[in-house]
Amino acid sequence: MGRKLKLCIIGNSHVPALKLAWDGGISQQYPDIEITFFAAPNPLLFELSIVEGALVSHNWQTRESIALTSGIKPRIEPQNYDHFLICGFGTDIDDMINFERDWYSSAVVLAGLHDFWNKKPMLGILHMLQTLTDKPIFAALQPLNARKKGNDSALEAVENFLDWSRQEIFTPLNVPLVMQPKQTTTPQGTTLKKFLRDAPRLPHDRQRKGAFYKAVDHSHMNAEYGAIWLRAFFDQHLLPKT
């Protein structure tokens, strides 16, 4: 076996689904890939900054959370990884896909798109990473809401918004926007509800709130979802085509 590809995943409360899938057996199917997960609750990720060539935080809660998920020191050192995936970060797109673009000027519409993304930690972390490394970086949104009432045009609206975001925000940054696997979604633009069961929390929250999200949660998914997502990501973006 040659050198493993080292992937760094940075995100919020949506990372545990991926980590639980990876630790639960997916890692054995991809022996040439090594993943380190860094995750913290969404507000704490605004605390990250560049210090001595690494992403670190002076907030003890942020440091504790990323140390618990990574199993190593509470700092993200880009020189240790080959690829980066930034995922989650409160990127619930429901409000934006219902935005009536035809009612406004193109300048207002574009400003709304930039406002949406600039309020998320994702772009800030992406920019900091690009300051520190020229290695490949990927971005992924949180799963589509699983309990909202969709309709036949909702999935098309989601895809249009993602195409718009890719064109205006991510392609200029040379960052591929990773799509949610089709087999996890419905024709109504929602995530299949079966993936809500036993959705894991961040280690940071488990002692106070329990290991899994309650039934009323509609945006966090389980390890089955995480396994499908990781396989699709590896096959489409990381592994050489044969």
C-alpha cells in the first residue's frame, strides 16, 4: 500500500453523521484514505483564526469540541493534509430557494446571494484555508430539510440555487460545490425521512443533550446517510476514475 490520501473535514453539527459512518466501517472499504474530522457548534466556528500557520481558536469551547472530534490537538494544521472538505455550517437554503429573483434587479439578487453566504462561517474558513494552502478544497451544504412540505418544483428550485451559488460564489474561488446524493432526496426537494433516525450529536453536546437528536429535529442525518454521502464524494471527487 502506498501513501494514504489525507482528508481534513471541517464542519459543524452535521459532521458526526459522516464520522459515525467512517468509524463504523466505511474506513475499511477505503484503506487508501485517512480522514481527520474537526467540528464544533456553528456559532463557535466564527472563533477560528489564523495563528502561526494553523486555524485555531482562543475560545476554550471551540478548542474542546474540535479536539474531541479530531482526537488530536485543538488546531487545524493544513500542512498535514492533502485535501479539505468544508461542510454544513448552517447552510439551510430554504429561504433562498423561495427568493423571487424575477421581482428584483440583478444587482439586488446578486447582493442577496452574497449576503446569504457571507453570513455563514463557511466562506470565512474557506478564505483562511486558501491563505494557508493551495491544496484542493471542497464545500458541501447541510442536508436538505427532511420534514418540510415540498412540492414538485422544489427540487428544481434547489438545483437552480446551487447552480447559481456555484457560478457566482464557488467557481471564482476554484472550490467545487459537492451535491447531496440523489438517492437521499425526494422529488419534492427534501431529504428522505428515514435518515433522521438516530442522528448523532457532536461529542461536545452529548453529555448535556444526549447522544442523538430528538424526533423533532429535521436537518441532522444518521450514519446511513453519512455512508452514502462519503461514498458518493469519494467516487466523484477523490478517487481516480478507472
